[in-house]
Amino acid sequence: MSATILASDQSHERRAPETPRDSPAPRRDNNPLNPNGPHPAARSWGDFLRAYFGPYWRRLALLAALLTSGVALQTLGPLLTQRFIDAQAANATQTALIALALGALAAAIINTTFSSIAAYLGQDIGWAATNRIREDLAAWLLRQDMRFHNARTPGELIERIDGDLSALSNSFSILLIQVVGSVLLVTGMLVALFITDWRAGLALAAFVGVTLGALTAMRSFAVPAGVSEREASARFLGFLEERLTGVEDLRANGAGAYVMDRFYAAARAWFQRSVIAWMRRASLFVVTTLLFGLGLAMSMGLSAWLYLDLHVITIGMVYLFFQYTFLMEGPIEQISQQMQELQKAASSLIRVRDLLSTIPAIQDGADALEWGEPASVAASVAFDHVTFTYPTAEQPSLRDVSFTLAPGQVMGLVGRTGSGKTTISRLLFRLYDVDADSGAVLLDGVDVRDMRLATLRRRVGLVTQDVQLFQATVRENVTFFDASVPDSRILEVIERLGMREWLARLPDGLDTRLEAGGGGLSAGEAQLLALVRVFLSGPGLVILDEPSSRLDPATERLLDQGMRALLEGRTGIIIAHRLATVRRADIILTLGNGRVLEYGARETLARTPGSRFAALLRAGLERRPEDGESATDWEEALA
């Protein structure tokens, strides 16, 4: 292969030829789980409710029956007691009185049973439905492209997935049990009173309206103070956490007095807001007590008028009016208390649906291409006049980049920081798409935009310097929790990568549990696990982002052995930060300011006097920098 050396202000003139493909014809797959549009559940509120509550319609029907029955029994209890009182006053038989008493007792027991089952069902339905939403939302957010994620902080997305949905699960349970049940109970008691005496029913209905309005207004007065108190508490606790985390630096720099001054200020603000919130909550309690005291007085006065003056009701009905008024306190408080929470839940629900309505910018190809051969077959790569600009950038990161990489070849990708090396790997994974009308990224001669995302990412593997490990066993970390991968396959890969002794040193072998983020493992050990992980996935193209740049010599030799085994029979791209890493490369591609500066066979470039690669070799920069030595000499040589 001949070398191509370009000036920094020139672009590659030769168009990359399409790599011939002799694999089986691609098959089409509509892939309904990855629609090229909004999430199916977000098309309308009807679709949303059917998607997440439809599967539980039987439980919802049972819950509705239990709530209705419970309301009927709660309404029936005072009626039976009223009949008992009137029967006793009328000297009814002992048998009739016992029957009424047993009826009231049975109604109370059955109502308690129904209420317990309904409470369980409400919680079960609320959590089951919101867990389905949480699962879909997490998967949908993972499908979004990097433009979406770069525009939002991880904390914001976590709050949407966890905070909003936890609030929704509680609110659904509250809605199904407390609010709906309370509304039905109030309605049932008002209907029973209207049937008994319309004047009592009308008076109690007016009392319910006035009380609900007053409590709602009072809660609007008290709730903001509670929110302000929680904000002050969060700031105070955040202040404590931050200062305690940095206590060594604070002591070393003599900042104790300053920290204590800020501590007193934060504590004072929290205390002041707590006092205001407590006083407003206390005023709410006082108003509630006063309102229901007036309601009971109204009930007694009305009953006395109807019983003593008009003689239109019995003594049992007097008890009924008083008892219904007394029972109104619980459901009315529940309704007024939860309306504010339900409004917050409605806001969370709208935010969740808005996220599900976000259409991913990176879509599966229209033809949904998927190859029939194993993913581990060495892939060919070609960049065909590719230009790419990051969403917030003013200048392109890649400018008319073209190169080809035949199956089984290894390319060393070198260049200064910001030259576009990492951008090439992101385009190969389709974390971003190339600019419109700027060319194409080809894998096995096919534009990656015409491939299924799952297929593409199964054929491309990546090993980076910063390896993400999970709080799980070694087995779960290297298989990404795929229980179908047998231990024999894992051990075979570990043996092939020369890591048998390393595994033997682990206390429980494959069952050794790792801490979150790889705690307890060195950087080299984490990267060894990354090699096993990629090897097990069996990609046809492997991208190595200089995983050995910060390792001790012994671990580096082990990792080097593993990388050689990983690249065997596969196509490779090595993003090199040190010149020694590209010794195993067949081709060298030098980037500068987003353009191809140099492209050709490594040996040819090494023998070409005017090449940048030859200049690096002459400068003797293949050695590893010593501790404290700058590594910028290479970047200066590439300038």
C-alpha cells in the first residue's frame, strides 16, 4: 500500500471505493420495538392509559367493585345503627334487635376486609403500572442520541425516571384508594341523607362544599411554606455533605471559621422557614377543627329542629345525621389534602409523556439491514468524504475525511487532542450521524444508517481507558448480565487472553463481587475485564482507545497480550496516545484539525522522509514518558 501525505489545509482527494461484500443478502425486519417515531404509548392519552393500565383491567375492575362495596357498607353501617335505635325506641323484639346488631357488625367486618384488599390492590396496580412506565422510559432514553443527552444533565434524567415515577406510583395509589374512595363515600352519604330527609341532605351538601373550598384555600396558604422548608433543608444537608467530603482541604487551608459562619447561616434559614411552615400547618389544623366543630353543631341544631319542632324525624335519624357529619371529616380532609399532590403528579405525568414523545434522532435504517454471518467476521470500514459538526460547535470536527480499511487490517489513529480521533469512533457506533449531504460511513460496504442499531453495535466493540463496571460479580460484569453465556466460554476467553493467573488471584473467581465503578480493582484489571467483555460479544471491528496508557509495565504486558488475541482475525482501529501502541498497526492515519494529514502503510510512512510519522520515529518518542515528564512533545511534532 502506498502512503498518502496531505498538507494540513488539504482534504483527501481520492474517493474511498466501496468495499466488496460477499455476505448473504440482508433481510428486512420492521423491528416494531424500535419505531421511527414517538413511543407508541405517547401518541395520545388513551394510548398511554391502555398501554400501562390496560394489562391490569381485571384488577382495576375488582378494585372498583371493592371500593363500591366498601362505600355501600360504610354508608350502611350508620343506617343499621339508626334502625336499631328506632327499633329499640319502638320496643321491637329481641330477635329483631340482635339481627340489626349482627348486621351492623358484619358490615363493619366485611368493610374492613374489603378496605384491606382494596388498599393492597391500589398499591399493586400503582406500582406495577409505573414500573412498566419506568422500564419503557429508561429504554427510550437509552435510545436517544448524544445530542439529546448532551442537552440534559444525568441528574435531570434520573429525576424523571425515578423521582417523577415514584411520585406517580404513590399518587396512583392515593387516587385509586383515598381520593376516589373518599369521593364515593361522601356521595353515598349525601344520597342516603337526601333519601332520609331532603333538608338534612341539602344542609350537609352545603357544608361539604364550603368545607372543601375553605380547606383548599388554606392548603394553598400552607403548602408553599412546606415546600420552602424542604428546599432549605435540602440546601442545609447539601452544604453539610459537601463540607464533610472536603474536610481535609478545609482544615489544611484554615477555612474552619468560614465554614462555621456558612453553617450558622444555612441552619438559621432552615429554622426560620421551619417555624413559618409549622405555624401555617398549625393554622390549617385549627381551621379544620373549627370547621368540623361548626359542622357538628349545625347537624345537632338541624336534628333538634326536625325532631323537636317539626316532628318529622326519629331519634335514630338524629343519630344518623350526626354520624354522617362526623364521618365526613376523614374523606373531606383526604380530598382537599391530596388535590395538591395529584396536581404535582399530573405535572410529572405530562413530563414523562413528553419524554416518550421525543423522537430519537438516530433511527434504524429504512431497510433494517441485518447480516446473516456471525458478527465476529472481520469487517471492512470506509469513510467516504465524511464531514461532521457537533450540535453546539461552530466548526466541523471532521472535514471531508476519507479512508478505507480492509477486513482484518489494523489502523493506528494518531493526532493532537481535538483532531477528531474520538469523533471517528462515535460515528462508527452511530452515536451521531454525519452531516447532511456530506458522505457516508460504511461498514462492510453498507452505509451504517441503513443498518439496525442493534446489529451495528453488535459488530463493533470498544475498549477505553475508563471502563464502566457494575456492583455485581465478575461473571455478570463480563457478560453484561447475560445468563445464557456459559462459564466454560468465559474461562476459555480468559485463558486465551492470558488472564488465568489473574483470575486465580480473585477470592471467589467468577463469583467475586465487584464494587460499583470498579472499586477494589486497579485500572489495569478493569481494562482486562473490558477485553473479556468485548471478546465475548464477538465483534468484527474492535476500537481500542489506548487502554494501556497509564499502566505499570507488568500489567501493560498482560493487557498487550490480550489485545493481540482480541485483534486476531478482526479489523482494528487503535486510537493512539503513545507511539509505541501503533507498532501492531498495518496502517497509520494522522488527523489534524479534522482533516486527514497522512494515510498509508505504517512501514511506508516510516521510510518516507517527509512524513510526520517518520519525524516522530526519528525523535525517538516511542519510549514511555517518565513520571513528571510531559507527553506534549508528540502533539508538538504533529502540529
